Amino acid sequence: MESTTTKTILFIINDAPYGDERPYNALRLALNLVKRGGITIRVFLTADGVLCARKGQKTPTGYYNIERMVKSLARRGEVAT
């Protein structure tokens, strides 16, 4: 008999979106986990991390657009600032 328990994983991002890979790596992992069944993803943006959700970001050369990653995750998970 399979368990129908849903796991909830919380990501806390407190670093600015660019200049460091931590926000990118956290969002990349969250986006991959949200695709799996039985897992709920929550992302809490605090301190400089709130800039990850800023509209109209100018992405530096060589970086992924963090705004788009947050939007994609918000459609499938929960994002709080």
C-alpha cells in the first residue's frame, strides 16, 4: 500500500540574484523538485533575496534570468516575499 503523504520543502533565499550562484542553484533545485509528485515546494525570499522577484531584471551576461525562474516556480509552487 502506497503512502499519500506529501512532503513540503522550504527554500529560504536571502542572497541577491546575481553575483553568486546560491539563488540560482536553490531555484533550479526547487524547479526540478516541483515536477515530482508528492512534493510541495515553498520559497521564502528575504533580505537581498527579494530582488530575485523584481520585475524587469537586466540579466548580466552569462547568467540565467532569475525573475523568469521565480515566475515559473510561482505558477507551480509557493513564493513569499
